[in-house]
Amino acid sequence: MAKKIQIEIYTKALQIKDYLEWTADSSQFETTQLQYSIDIKPLRKEIDSIKNNPQFINDKASSDCVLAKVAHKVFKKLPNSVLTDNRFWQWIALNEFLDYSIWRWDMTPENIDQQANILRHVISGRGVGGLSRNSISRLVIPCVDLFISPSDYSLVDILFQNQQTEQSLTQSMQSMNPKTFRAMVKSVKGLDGDGVKEKIKRLNALSDSYNLDLMTEVEIQNTIN
Amino acid sequence: MAITIRPNKFLEHEISNLNFASDSGVEFEKDEFEIYFSKSKTKIPFNLKVTADLPVGWENAFTPPERANPPYSVVIAYISKDSRKRGAKKMSLVSGLSYEADLPIDFIDWRGKIELRIELIRNKGTSPTPGFYTKKYNVLSNSEEFSIYLEDKNTSPQGGELQFAWEDFTNDQSGALYYLDHAAPYSLPVLKLNSLMDDSLKVILEHKGHGERGLKRDLIWSPTEADIWEQIATKAFGILRDEGETFDLSDLPEPWNRVTKTLASMIFKGDQEDAEKSLVEICHKEDDDNKAFRNLLDELLPVAVQRKVNLLNVYEKLK
């Protein structure tokens, strides 16, 4: 049976310091209901399955790619103004998938106490950085540009080849152009973390004197390589 | 530093006379380099109509053999971190040096802030020529940057929100005038002042007016404030350095995102975006002896905080 929920956003974006108060009484943080609804059941089911799968216990990052494809199908119909709103991702990560964030990032009370920034996986900030950190948006947003067809998520597979690749590419300002993002992903296939960083540095250096946004995907790829 | 050193001919900010208009009844207000659509009662898709003029002699950005028929495009270069969009829209020649283009905007697709500028782009490469950018897609000139706000501008305070409290200093702090209390991990530290100080000094520190007492207050406060800025900056840069994957200061947790932005503009002159970029680069730089980061802490920061608190001006009042 489907689990359709009406989309809400926090009227005012939460801050990390709000987390304890939110856990004590989440109703004190005002929300605004939007006109959109989604069926989150497929993602809920996949998360439950992954959390119980011994394959992922010691390698949680390897579950990202599996979940990304399911999450994309769940959220893809939402308009860009919602998909880029950190107040929406805060709301969904806290209210529907907090258990997943706790599992994925070891968000134990001790870890939160020692490293408050771990909470940015649920109480995420604005911009590409925030989208790349929120537990759910980081799975969905890259697929928006990298999705080729329902049977072809090959670029998503490359992006999640290791965590360094995913973080470096999704947090780059250049990734906001879909052509550039796809070219970046293609050019880092099989590279380790250092190799990916080198490519990003090269691209950032080029952006000082070139308008990369005018280039075709192939031209960008040739320029990076 | 925030200044971009360009080895070749570049007509910086020489594209001018930018004008903006909108259709479909969507209204806006303009304030120098900022345009606000947030107050418009009509929120339907519209075209942002932009016109701009190339500078006289723009052809000189091309090599001499090309100037009779330069290979170029004029574009609107836009970026919206809030909408996760960036791109370039080609403009058409209207007459003389004037160009125009429409940028279609739909509120369901865009949100927050859009930054845009006009750029003159080389659209065909030529053989390398000293003093000229010769590669295809090189930017040869630009305009000032404009900010388009589709929603209310984020009016979060940009620093200046330090709280203070009087406290009876105990053993660890005895003999000190003040210290910064970092007990609240996510917030700015609280400035604690020693309540055991002489009452006449308290009166001076809390004096609101000018005159001799005001001068004495400023002589005490200004170097203190500079020191406080330096302490806060050291903590903020440490947070940024630890966050090796943060390329946008907005992504840092509150209030450090705002603090680092304020510090960036204090330390690096010029465009805010360039200043932030410079700060991120230095804090993330992995050179062998941390030379760039040490230079930031030891040389750039101490001078910047003195400028911030107008230390020289305060001392000059003694004359």
C-alpha cells in the first residue's frame, strides 16, 4: 500500500542548535504545507531492507548508490523550487527518515556531542553544499542531472564509486550546470580521491578565464582531461 | 587575494549601462546593483529583459589581425546557488554597441537569489599572441555583478551580535579585564567582563556619549575589540579548515557562516564572492609548512582587525 504524504517545509530553516529542542518537541517548529504529495513507501522499504542487510553493515557508503536510484524515483516529480529548498529537506529528513540518518552517519548522542556538524546531515544549510550533505537530498539531487533513462543510471554509479568522488563533485560550484556536472562525472571514472581532487582543481582554475557554461559537454570533458 | 591578476588584456567591468525590464506584469524594484522581485504581487513566469553596452574600443581585446571581424559573443552569465542553476544566455545586437536578451524565469523553477553579469566571450581560438587571451571561450570583458532577488533578501545579521556579561572572575581569570566564553559550542562566544574591576572603569566602559570619557572608552575598547575579532577569526578559520569539503561559506554551521563571510570582506578587499573564495582557498591550502594559512593568521588578520575597529582613528583623536 502506498504511503502518500503531503509535502511540508519548515517556515523558518532550522539551525543545528535547534536539534535538541526539536527532539524534545518537534511541534514547536512551525511548518508550511505545500500543494504537492509523494509516495515515500518505496524509499522507506529500501532503507529498511538495507539497514538489515549484513552486506552494508561495515560499508554503509556502498548503499548510497542503491538508495539514490529509489529516492530519485520518489522525489523526481517535485519542482526545482522545492527540490532546492533546504527547509523541505530538513523537514523530510527529520520527520520521515531520521532513523536512516542515525544509521548512515552513526549519529549517536555521543557523536553528536563530540562533532555537532554531523547534524548537518539532517539540519542542512542552503546552496549546493547543504544539498550535498542532507541525508536524503544528497541521494536525489545528483540523479536529477545524471539520470539518463529508467534503465540507465550509469553516471550515478560513477558518482557514488567512492565517497570522495561524490562529495567533491556535488559540492563544486561548477556542478550547478548539468552539462558540466555530467562531463565532470565522466572524467573521474575509476579515479581515487586524490585523482578526483586534481580534476576539480583544474576545472576551478580554468573557470577564472573561461566561460565553461558555453561549452558543450564534450568540450568540457576534453578541457578537464 | 581578491584581486584577480590577469596576465592578458581584460576590460574589467567595462560593459556598462545595464538596464532591466520584465514582462507579464511581474514588477520589481531596483537599487543600484540589486533588483527585487520579492514584492511583486504577480508570481507567474516572465522574461527578465536585459540590455547592456560594450565599451568603445572593445575590439582591442582581440589580436590586431582579428579586429576587423572579431569572433565574439556577448552573454548574460548567471548563477543561482539557491536554485542550483548556472548558465550563459547569448545576447543579440540591437544597434551600435547595445545588446539585449531575455532570461526566462519561472518561480516554480527558480528561487532565492540570482547573480548575473554580462560577459564578452571569444568564440573562436587563434594562435597564441603575447598579451591576449586567444583560446575559445576566454572571457575578455565583463560588467559589474547584479543580484536579482526572487524572495526576500536574507537579512540575517552579519556579525556584530556578540553578547557580553559581567562576571566575578575567579582564579583562572583573576587579573584579567575580559575573556571569551566558548561554552556554547554552536554559538558565538560570550564576552565576559570582570565585574571586580574598579567602578570608575566600569563607568567609562559603559559610557555611551562622546567627549573625554568617550575617548577613554574607545581607547580601551578598540584594541580589546581587535583582539576579540582575532580570537573569533582564529576559531572560525579552524572550523573552515577542519571542513575540508566546504567550498561555500554559506554551508558552515550558524553563526560561523556569517562570521567567516564578514571576516572575508574584512581581510580581502573587492568583490565579496572573490573575497570568500580567497578565504576558502587559503584555509584549505595543503602546502608543506602551512605558509599561506600562517600568513593569513600572522599578517593579514592582525592588520584587518585594526582596520575593522578603526584603531588608528581612535589614537589620532588624542592629538
